[in-house]
Amino acid sequence: MTINLGNIVSSTCKASDRREDSFNKAYSAEEKLEDFIDLIYSSQMRHLASELLDYGLSPTETTDAVLWAITAVKSAGIRVNEYFMPLYTEVFGQMVRDCKMSDFGRAI
């Protein structure tokens, strides 16, 4: 079974720019502040999109639900990073790209 929720989120979320040269780069004060704010948002995200599988949704339905929620947030002009963040997690013994969600993100 393949679950790939991260492609949806990573295409819509900045999530620290996925910097390739992060170990060698000198960060600006603005980048440091943005990373700190993303860390605060992340600490308030208590849900994973993969948890929806426990409620009987299929991987496709879960992906569609997360995509719909992200689209709704973007349409409202709200920063997606406040409610959704891509990450890797383990589901059914497999490492998959998942999506961390806030209470609001999950409720949508």
C-alpha cells in the first residue's frame, strides 16, 4: 500500500524551503524568524493525515480530504503552514510521506 500525502502538502507548503545546502548556508534573520514561527505552528499540530485511515478512509480518500482542506485554506487566503506540514511517518510498517495537521486543519 502506498500513501503519499506529502506531495500534496509539499507543493503547497513552504516548510523551510527544503534547502539542499542547509548545512553550509548562512541564514538571514528573516529566514531564522520564519523557521522559528514554523516550529511554533508545528508544535500545535497534534494530528496526522494518516490517522484518517483509522476511521476507515482509503489512502485515496485521505489524500483527497487533505487536498480539499489545503485548497480551502489557500482559498481563504490563510497561510497553509499554520495548519498543515509535510513530514515522514511510519504507517503499517512502511515509511511514508504524511501531513501533520492542527486541530483546525483536521476539522476542515
